[in-house]
Amino acid sequence: MDVSHITSPYFAEAVAYAQEIAEGRVLANRARKLACQRFLNDLQRDDLDFKDGQFDLAIKLIEGTIHHVRGEDRAGVSYKGRPMILAPWQKFVIVNLFGFFKKGTNIRRYTEALIFLPRKQGKTSFSAALGEVKSIIDRASGAVTYIVANSVKQTMESFQFLKDNIEDLRPDVKKLRIRDNNQEHSISVDFGDGTAEIYAIANQEDKLDSLNCNFLILDELHSWRRAGAKKYTLMKNAMKAYRNKLLVGISTAGDIPNGFLANRIKTLIAVLEGIIQDEAYDSYFAFLCMADQDEEGNFLNSKGEIVEFDDPEVLQMCTPSIGLTVTLEELMDDAAQARNEPQLRSEFFNKTLNVFTNAMNAYFKVQEFQNSDKEYNWTLQELAKLPIQWYGGADLSKLHDLTAGSLYGTYKDVDICITHAFFPVVAAHLKAQEDDIPLFWWEEKGWLTMSNTETVLPDDIVKWFIAMRDMGFKIKLVGFDKKFGREFFTKMRAAGFRIKDQPQYFYVKSEGFRRIEYKAKNKKFYYLHSEAFEYCVQNVRAIEKTDDMIQYEKVDGDGGVKRIDIFDAGVFGCCQMLQDMERSEKGKQWWGGNER
């Protein structure tokens, strides 16, 4: 690619920014370094074009015509009415989004972007400014922009910013209409040589299905707790009528470490690292700013050394607007409060360090389970051949909802938990959307079976245990709560299984719970990489009782939408193993005593 014709000073600034970050002359987290290196590498590609007209115009429009509507500078002087001056990282983003084109066309390369930032980086005003300048640039095509968030209230900060700024265009446009009431929040502009429309809406599914636009701003994606993936896909489909389309997700981290946004970030990091080289992600721009961590969740400084979360380098590395919108001193003050007041720590990790945490009341760190699980890679076929006994468990409390079975065993000090879930297909589509459970993904991966009825049939669960036995698993006994599955009990007995009633008393299940907890913490627990099992682990809330007993339930309590059934089935199986081991030990002692 020949960029010798590019004379824009903004291009030179973007290149300088990328070089400083990539070469380590400016402190930055690893993902941001990779994004900068990707930009520098892409400037050498011959299968893309690079043009300066659009990003040059975009930056000039923002800095020359757009003003702040609220806030104060570091001296306490109001920002209102003052020109918006872009930070170096913001210019870098704009140069990327509006600079690369498909070879020989006027079609921009990037159609999707994720801008992942800590708070206090000016992300709301920046995304709103992008909405205005893209509307102007694409006016000839009839530009339509939607600002989407969990609620209309959440979108209003961006909308009010745009409303205040676009009002200034009135003398220079043919027609300008602003609607801002309980029914509609919209801006419509007729430039004479093109039009633009901007809407602020909530991410309600009935509204998303009918969208038709070329620019989407998805605000605070971390809070999209329900059916995030489906809603995201719906909105992508809303842009199919346009070639120069752009979907921008902009967000901080949250407390769903295995949710849509967290998993999307893992994928994009793999893209930046070159692990994923699928062409589908060549049109995806990623600017990810968060604290660097190792596999154990420890924070790392610029040298890769383990440090505390309040280390100055950690704070600087994840904060692209350091010294502009926020100072290191302010961040250090926040860190000190988080250190001294543990109740503030999760929020500090989410919003300042920009890393995902478990829900505040979640008991487990799912990362501990993941770190343990990846130590092993046995297949089902290999496990079936191990010379060990297996113990079954079944959670049958709600056959019209998620139901689960498990096999639990131990081999060379490693506890192995094989789980399988069941769900009635009649309710699957609705529950997957409403409760944000990736049921169909689990089915695709082999972690779940759909029952072709309104409820899970006991026969389906019995067939799974039979299939596992036929595969070679030596199943000594299966535990379950009889009051929730008398038909299951009868059918399992008829199939030749030894089955034991195990009431769901917390003092009975505590031993299994503690065993799993201990094994996971010591990297001696394997669950065949099941994301369905992980999903349930992160939804467990537990209360410590006397004598090391523990009582656990869903993080959102009775009536909540979270599920723990797969984990619960694993606990049932573990309890049966421990009880049988105890009986065997007592038997050995008795026989040994008689022999003497």
C-alpha cells in the first residue's frame, strides 16, 4: 500500500501514536499494543486502500464545530460550550474507521467496532460525535443512526449531546426537526444534498426487528444481560441495505465474566494475536483498554511482573486518556479506597481497571475452575476406559426447565465431573432469549439434549445414563432427590442402576460442595471444558454456616432467571462418591478388626 500521498497531519498523529504504543514508549495494555501494531501492519497491505478525505473531514468537524455540553476541566472550570478536542487515542480510532477501504472501492473496510474503555474516558461524547460526523459524511445515502442501550434513559446522555450540538446547524441546513418527548427521541436533518436521521431507543426486541440504518451505537454492552447475542445479531441485520455501515459497541466491563461481551472480547484478542485469522474479522476494529492479567487473574505491570491492583503502571496501562480526562492521582485515590473498603473493589475492577468480575454475591471465581480444567484434556472415550468407579447425580427439581445429570469420579487425585443438561424444546427459544441462556450453543457443542416435549422426559435422562454405561463407564450408583422424580427412580431401577435417594438438605450437600471447591482451587478438577457447567458455577451464591457447612442457591434467589442445575447435579454425584468412600473405609476397618 502506498501512503506517500497522505498529507493529513491527523494521519501522522495516528502513526506516531501507534508507534509509541507498539514500541512500549507509552505505557499501554497488551491488547492496545496489538491494535496499534495491527494498524501499522495493515498500512503495508496491498489488498486495501487508504484514503484521508473522510477521517480528515471527521476530525475537523468534531474539533471545529462540536462542543461539550457538561462537565468541568481539571481546574474546575465548566466545559459547557467549549470545543471538543480529541485525545490521541480518539484520533487513532477515527483514522482507522474512516481511513481503510476495500481495494478499488469507496466502501469502508470496517463494518463493526468495539471500543472497550474504563470510565472517565469521554466515551459517551465521543460516540455521539461519531454519530454526528458519520451522518454528515454519509448524508447522500440517507444516513440513519440508532443509539441503543438497555433503557431510553441510558441513551439520553448521548442524545442530549447530539441535540445540543445539532441545533447549531439550523442556519446551515434546509430543514431540521428535533423530537424529544415521552414517545420519541429523534433528530431529522435535510442538508439539501442528502438527509440524516438519529434515534435514541431501548434494546427492546419488538423495536429492534424493524430497524433499517447504516450506523448503530450500542452503549454499555456489558449490561445486556438477556439475549445479548440475539439482539446484537438482530441489529447487524438492520444494516444490510447499506454498504458503508458501521456498528460500534462501546462499553466498560461488568460482572458477567462468561457473558456475550466478555466472550466477544476473548475472541477479538485472539484476532489481534493472530490466533484467529478468519476473514470475517478483517472488517472488525477492536480498541480494548483494560488491565493486563495472567491466567490466575493476577495483575501485571509493563514487564509482565505480578503486582497489586493499585500499582501505578497498571492504572496507566489501562487508561488511554490518562492526564487528559483523569489524572493518575485521582486513580490512585480510587484504588486506595478500593483497597481499604473491599465492598468497593468489584466496582473498581469493573469501571477503573476495566476487567470482568463475578456478580457481587457470586461465591466462586469461575476463572479458578477454568484454570483447573485446562490442565487436562481427556476425552469421554478415554475417561470411559479408566479403571475407576463412577457416581451419578441428577437434578430433577424442575422438569419443565433446565435439568441435569452427572457422572463423578476421581483418578490419580484428579476429580472428574461429566455433566449433561436437558431442556424442553418447546420453551427453549423463549428462555434462551428472555434469560440469556445459550441453550442452542450448548446443544451444538454436545452439552445439552433438547426434549421434544413440553417437559423434560425422565426417559431422556435415563437414556443418557444408559449411553454412558454402554460407552464403558462403571457406574456404581446414582443419587437424586426422590420427591422430584419418582418416575425417574422407577425407570433407573428397571434399567439396572443402583439408585439412592438423596434429599436436598444443605448439610448433606455441603461435603460435595466443599470437595469441588477444594479440588478446583488446587487445579485438580476437570469438567471436559463444558461452558454449560461454567455458566452454572458463576451463578452460585453460598452462605457459610457453622462447622464449615455451606448452603448455596442461585445468585438471584428464588424467582430469578439464573440456573445452577448442572453444578447441582455434579454436587449430587460428588456426595455419592464421598459417602461410598466413607462406607468402604468403615468396611475395611471392620474387617481388619475381625481378622485380628
